[in-house]
Amino acid sequence: MSEAPREAETDEELEDLLGFLRDARGFDFTGYKRSSLGRRIRKRMADVGIGAYTDYRDLLETNADEFRALFNTILINVTSLFRDADAWTFLQQEVIPELLDRLGPEEEIRVWSAGCSSGEEAYSLAIMFAEYLGLDETLARVKIYGTDVDEEALRDARSGLYPAKTLEPLSAELRDRYFEVNGSQFSFRPDLRRRVIFGRHDITRDAPISRLDLLVCRNALMYFNVEAQTQIIDRFHFALRERGFLFLGKAEMLLNDADRFDVVSMRQRIFRRRAGNASAPYQPAPPKLRTNFGGELQSVARNRQVRDLVLDAAPGAALAVDTDGIVVLINNHARVQFGLTTNDIGRPFQDLEISYRPVELRSLIDQATHERRTLRVNGAERRSGDDAQFFDITVQPLVGAGGLPAATNITFTDVTVATKLKAEIKRVREDLETAYEELQSTNEELETTNEELQSSIEELETTNEELQSTNEELETTNEELQSGNEELETMNEETRIRSEELDEARAFLEGVLTSIAAAVVVLDKKLNVKSWNRGAIDLWGLRTDEVLDTPFFGLEFGLPTQELRAVVEECVRSGKRGAPVEIDAVNRLGRSFVCSVQCSPFDGHRGGVVLLMEEGRSVGTA
């Protein structure tokens, strides 16, 4: 197979994979530059040992965790506090004063950090305004929005926790003023943190935040192709107020927007939205009073017929919704274009497909009614099978008598042909700009490579620190184990010596007891037998294993033990040695004799006693 067909096949597989990511997880990477995007995806494929896009798609379908790893590889989250310090200094010294001069002393300042990653850029904006305005005025006036498509990065941003290394660009004074020690990390001060709002937002698809005074989007546009960049700049232009400022990264430029943006500083990539013509608010015509009432019903019917004819003759589709959300008017173009009928008049607008397709109109109606201004959505796409139509949609609030909202008029202008022509013109313009685009693309790829290298260096530094920390922990653990081993050896030696001493003492005691000819029995405090010497075995005929730990007064042998109970209990109670007691007994051979028993307290078992039994004179044969 030749190289060209194989390359085309690979490009098609990449596009299929991007379509799968968009449909499965809602991440639309189709506007990203294919060179850098393909490189990042292939890097992840190499990490998991996969060579083909189709095989990697199979892995994504079976392993949900792989999506997260892929997105983290594609979305290079390289950022820092006050990155490119010269640009931030210019912004604070030249742009912020001009921005504040055109605002009232109590007017809200709205700022958007698009592609904020883990939040350092948004917090840099908060610190900058606090330093310029003072903390109290910043808390009262400034509202900062930080958005990104990476949910993991947003979680880090919302926490406001950073290691000491991240705060190195700050002076010690700024760090102590805006960050608090939180364990091994630093947290952004809570009162100013509440003025920063983080949320997920895709600048290629989602509606932009509006009425902005400052929009910061640095080193994000360079990842998108020319068409996606143009669409994003269109959204940014819509989002900014007149004379609002746009702050881009050092590798990004506005090439063909001189009619919409003025250059404030090309070196620092700061631009100003040019003033445009503001449309006058809608003013309803004053009602006319009739002085004659003859034939009024006929006139009303005629007027209604004329009104319907005029609406049906209008060049675009139109419908009207009253304040209760009920459809009150549908012209002929709307009926034909969207499959509506006259029976839909009087139905709730939310029940109609047109209320949410091609765009969500219900929220726009609420916004237009609340703000009392006309809203426009340009280039809304509506698909029917394989065909696509594009509409410019106008949502216009209608005001009745007394200035109260009466209804909302919604018009749809079919701009399909114009949109396609515009796309053709855009392609032609792209061909003319190819030379410059190649230079810019080379620069952006170098920037991207630099970002990737920086990211890799940071990952290696982190890994090195973790390995060093682990090595130190292992050395500490080894020393602790060695110390514990020495202690155990010492304890073992002491235990061995003690055991030998105990064995010697036991052997000594056993030898003493064995050498005593008389019977010796030791009882514990529960009066169970704890020792039964050789003399007791010879005298009574019971082995040691038969009587050990057995209640003494429960044993049956030649000695009537119950006659000793009172003597033993008295010895236990008083703790003194009792006088010898003589009891008639029978030895193991059946010979009757008088047994002399002496009871002594046993200090080794608190409450125990020692019984010394000696064979006395015989009293005859049993």
C-alpha cells in the first residue's frame, strides 16, 4: 500500500475517533489542530501499547478510566501565577486604569478567565484587582469567572490549595497576604475566593459569558484550527462590552479583526473591542382611540385578516408567545418550515419541538423579557436527516399598555445560503493566509512542544521528589527495624537468662520437695492442688497428673479431707501456721495409721496453704 492512501486512511480513523469522543463523552475536539492533537493522542496510545486508532477506540469502549487519562494527555494544563510577568504588569498599569475610568464608582466589574486550567490565572486576576482597588472595593465590585473543559483541573481550582512551589512567582508579602498555610500547602484567602466562580465551559460550543469588561484567554487558541479560532473570537466579541479588553497569549494574534478590535499592545497581546452601533430599545406605538363604534366588529375582523396576510407575507418564519408561555401566533412560513399547524396556536410553547430545536428558546425568552432587550442567535443549525439549515433567530419582547410585557415575537431568518457562501469565502481567505498561517502554526507548535516539555520536566521533578521522599522513608524504616531488631535480641537474651534462672529455681524446688520424705501438698487460694510431691504419691497412691488443679476437698483417698476444712480455712483467714492435727487415715497399702497434718500459709499464692502430712503410729489393720 502506498504512503498517501495509508495516510488518508489514518486521518479518517482519527476523525472517527474524534467523533466517538464527541458522541460518547461530549468532548468536541474536532476544532483542534490535527498535528498537535494527533501527536497527543498517539502519545497516549504509545503509553498503553496500542498502535491503531481503531484498537484504541475499542479500549475506550471497554475501559471508562481510559477517557480520563486521554483527556489529561490532550488538555495540557500548564499554567502559573502571573505567567509572563511583563504582560501582567502592563495589564495592571495601563489597562486597568482605562477600564475603571469608563465605569461608575459602584458599577460591577466582570472578568472571565477562559481556559483557566487549575485556577492560577483566575486567582492572579483577583490578586491584581485587590492590589489596585484595595480588598474592600474588590470584594464589593469585582466578579471573576474561571472556566475550563477539564473537570479534574476545575476541582483543583475550586479547592484553592497549592504547594509552595506554585507560589514561587509571588513575593513573600503577596503570599502572606493572599494565602494561608493549610498543612503542607497554601489555601487562597476565603473572602476573596468567594468572588471567583469556577465552572465547566467549552469555548467552541457553549454560549459565552456576557457583558464582560476583561476577557483573559491565554495560550488556548493556539491549539485550535483557523475556523475554530474564528468562531471563538466571534463569541469573545459578543461577550465583551464596548471597549472591553481581550488578553491573549504570546503565541496568539488577531489577524483579520481590525474592524472589531483595536490593538492596545501587540507585544503583550492585549486588544480592545471597538465601539459599535447600539440598537434603540423597542418602543410600542401609542394606541389609537376610536370615536365611532358602528361596524366595530367587522373592522376588527378585517384588521385581523389583514394582519394575518401581512404576517404570512413576511420573508421569514415567525411566531409569538404570550407571558403565560402560550403560542398566540404562527405565520405561514413557520408552519411550512417547522411542521406547525393552526391547531398549535393556544398550546404551551414548551410542548413544541421548536422551543428547544435548533436552540433552547425558553431560557432566551425569559432573559429577553427580564432584560427588556432583543436577543439574537446567529447561525443556529437545524438538521433534518443529512440536510442542515442555518437560521438567524431574533427574540424580541413586546411591551403592552403601561409598559408591561405583553408577548415575545420570535423570528427565524433562513441564512443557509449565506452561511455556505460565508464558508466558501472563509476557505478562500484561508488559502490566501496560508503562508502566514504556516509561520504562526510553526510558532504555535514550538510553543506547544515547549509546554509539553515543561509539563514533562515538572512531572519528572515531581517523580524525582517522590522517589527521594520514598527512599528517605525506606531508610528511616530500615533504621527503625534495625533498632527494633536489636531491642528484640536484647529482650530475647534477657528472657533466655530469666528462663534458665526459672528452670534452675524450679529444679531446685522440685529437688527440695522430692527430698522431703513427708507428703507435701500445696493448695492455691481456691484450694485447688498446685503441687503434689513424691512423698504424697508414696503415701496416698495418687499420681501428680491425677490431682493437679483438682479441688483438694473433692479428692477421695485414705485421708478424710473434710476433717481438715476448718483448719485450712482458719489458716487462710488468719495467715498463720496452725498446730498439727492428727487424723485417722489409710495409706496406699491399706494400712491404718494416724496422720499428722500441719497447715501453713503459702506466700507464693496469696490465700494458698501448704499441707505437711507425716505418717504416725499405726492403729491396726483396716
